[in-house]
Amino acid sequence: MTVRVRFAPSPTGYLHIGAARSALFNWLYARKSAGKFLLRIEDTDLQRSTDESTRSIIEGLEWLGLDYDEDLVFQSNNAPKHRAAAHRLVEEGKAYRDFTPKEQRDDKDVKQNISERARAQQVEGVDPRSNPFRELAKEESDRRAAAGEPFVVRLKVPAEGATKFDDIVYGTQERSHSEIEDLVLLRSDGHPLYNLSVVIDDIEMGITHVIRGQDHLTNTHKQILLYEALGAPVPRFAHLPLILAPNKGKLSKRKHGEVVSLTTYRDRGFVPAAFRNFLALLGWAPPDGKEVLSKEELVQLFSLEGIGRANAIFNFHENDPRRWTDDKALWMNAEYIRTMPLEELLPMVKTELRANKLWREEYDDDDRDWLLKTLDLIRQRYFTLKDFSGQGRAYFSDDFDFDETAVNKNLRKEPRMRELMLGLADKLETVEPFNMETAEAALRAYADEAGVKAGLLINGARTMLTGQAVGPSMFEIFDVLGREASVQRLRSGIPFQQETL
RNA sequence: GGCGCAUUGGUGUAGUUGGUUAACACGCUGCCCUCUCAAGGCAGAGAUCACGGGUUCGAGUCCCGUAUGCGCUACCA
């Protein structure tokens, strides 16, 4: 039997990183077992679903490199089938119509209501599962329905016994039927509800393994009851631990903002492979401990058995812009940026430079070698793709900013710096040929001549040429920027004209 | 309220059927390298394995209880 798994997000807003990880694990499992990875948009709640959200989900998966098989399924298209199935269950006596008038429920404090109701029922000794309509004669039920009386359709959960299944991650799960209320399948307006829709769609799509968040663990028993009522084989289940905020609370956009949205990582300069790699390590551990893994390696090493059971904390620092997301994610991204093949990095940098009007067409042909050399030089200390257009701006444009602390530290401390820089410019102008070695020799000779330490000139020149106090070896910078730009920038008076803060 | 699940250094995780000094990665500290910052190399701090009992010659690993967190309990998904 070929494995068929699916990722079934509801299109209500951005793609949550937890959902993205579910998608990744499903995808990895499918590819690992040469099965199919399907995508289904769960848009049963039409009020909250948006096309934009659907688009962002598809884009997000594409960005992560998770390709899906077969056609995209929209759950809302199957609503008629869901309704028909519910009615069939009523006909077969496996479900029944409940004519109890609808109770208005405020979406805000449902949890509160639930526990209050449970407490009240316990005090009064009422069985929450009792329902006067459960045993209503079929003729009576049909008659009232035909008369237009509104009703919901509920599944008849057996009074006795228990449901049991073997979760691949959490082990054997058993739940007594006495704890399961007769769940609503169809709303009084005829709208099918979640548990019904997923089960029918999963049957329809031939899903063999349901891999999803742990928040569905207890609901699984209800779904199994549905599979059985519908006479369909029950798939295998693997529930995933949840991803939590640093305070162990729920990770939500409302509370935590953009860090939870997958698109943020794309927009803030993550390399897809790096983020995918990071995500894979949240709740799953490779057997041999090697953590930096390519897509192929992940597929090869992945197994559902390797998934842990404890929820993971996504450890970002809300008030520290430098550590805006998980440290390890940032490290992973830097690791990819400095070690991945340059040809793979190049298109990503191209997009980044283009967006900032720093891309020149010559980079594609005449200056391609120069570009590759420069990228290789500067990528060593970058964390995100944004750095190529930010910190790296001076390598692609003469119009760059001077960092105030760099200017103070490397240029203003030494009163003679302006003339030293001009002198250095004069020296470099005559060096022939102009390269790393000759530039270094010239600079050191000039330092001796002027009676200053080479380091003073080096640090000053770095700031003159790049606007920054940190960066690659100075002589490599000379080499990459070339004689003309180097000399011109050394002669610039701009940093010296700025007001001291 | 009921039911379920979880609990190894700051974070992510390893710890095969109970057996020595609890391992790895990120982060943190220091040193080396050095023209700066990274990277890299070296060294180090940090865990009475949530707590309390029990079984055992021996428990992070098995059992019971407690606490805490999370989830479900909806005509939400």
C-alpha cells in the first residue's frame, strides 16, 4: 500500500510556523516512503477563510521546497458530500437529528462556558451525554424534519466500551465512550462540521497516515468512531508535539506578532533550506546527531519514530532586535549563508540586491566573477540575506552610510586621520599592479613612513571604504573594490564633515 | 469540573531491553589566531534528569502519588 499523507491547513491568516512544521513532517514522510503528499485547504469556515491566505500557504510551501502531488483540494467543494454522508448515517440509524433549539455561544469565552457547564452538570448529577432526541422514533424525526423544524445531526456514540488506537508518536491511546458526547456532524443550517469533513475527505483522498498537531490527539477518538460508522478503514495516526512561546504559552500572532508567520522568515532574509533544517529539528532528532542536513539527508534520515513527545519552545527574544527569532534558527541561517554553494546563494542575493536597487546587469555576465568573489568574501559574517544589501551596501554602491560609532572609533580619535587617508590614497594611486599584496605592501610602507601603526590606517581605511568598523580583511576589501573606488573613498571628506554626536 | 498528554543544563535534543564521571547542537564566559568583527581552534561555566515515595544490589530509564504546563471537552478548526 502506498503511503498517502496530507497537509490540511485552514486558510485563516498567515501560515503559522507550527503548521509549516506539520507540512514538513508530512512531506518528509511521504518522500521517505515514496508516497504522496497532498494538500487540502480546509475552508469550511467560509467567513474566516480568505484567498489571500490560501495563496500565502501555497507560497510558503513552495518557499520551503515542499512540493505537493495531485490536485489541490478545497474542502468547501466537498460540502455536499459531507452533508449526504451525514444524512446517510441518519438513515442507517448511526446518527440522529437533534431538535434542541440552538444555544447562542460567544466565541470569546467558550472555554469558560464549557467548564462552567461541566461543573453545573456534575453538581446536578446530569449525564452530559443524555439527549432526548437520541432515541426519537424515526417516523417522528422524519416528520418534524419534513415540517421544516431546524435540527443538528449528531453521531450516536456507543454508550459502552472504548476507542483505542496506536499513535506512532504517543503510543497507545484509549478513551472511554462515556467521555465522548454525541458530536454534532451537521449544524442546524446544514453546514458540515470539522470532524465530519476531515474524516470524509481523508477517506476520499485515501489518506493512510494522519500526521498533525497534538491538539487533535483526544479528538482522534471521535474521528475513529466516524470512520467506523462510515465503514471505512481507519488510517494510522502520528501526533506532533506543539511549538510553544518562551513562556510556554501558545504561540500566536496576536500575542507574539510576526515571528510566528512563515512569510516573515522569507521577508527577513532566511535561506529556505536553513529554515527548513531548523524546523525539522523542532521535535525531531536525527539518529546520529548531525544537525546540518540537506533536503536529501532529511528525507533519508527522517522517521516518525524519531519524533519526541514534549512540546518545544520557540526561543526568541521579544525585546532584542538582534535576536528577534530563535538563536539556533539565526545560527543555522548564517551557517547556510557562509557554507552553501555560491551558485545557489547567488540568485537569492540577486533578488535581495534587486529589491534595493543595487543590482547591475553586468553582474550576470562581465562582472560575474567579481560578484562571486565579493559575495564569498562578505558572506562569512552575515546572518541573513538582508545583510547583503544592509551591511554590504558599500560593496555594491558608492552611496552608503557611515556608522557613527565606527567613525568615532576609527577616524575621529586620531587628529591626523584626514591627511593620513589622503596620503594613503596618493600611495595607492601609484601602485602597480593593484592587488591584495601590493596594496598591503604600500599601506605598511606608508605606515612606517608616517610613523603610525599599520592597524591605525587599516581600521581607518575600513571605515572610509565601507562605512563600518567591522568586516573582512582590509586588503581583500581593497582588492575587491579596486583602485579607483578605493582611492576615491579614501579622499572623501564626508565622514569628517559629520557632526560629532 | 472531567479526560488526556508532557516534564533531562537558558533553548533544541541524545540517552538502545535499568548498570560506571548524564552526551550533542545553539547560546554564554575566557584564551589562541588577528588589521576589526566573524569564522575556526582550545578551555570552561551551567542539570541533585519537576517534586515525593516505592521496586531493585543498582533508576533519567519501571510503578504510585503530587505539582506545573499544554491539549481536548463548541451548532470553532
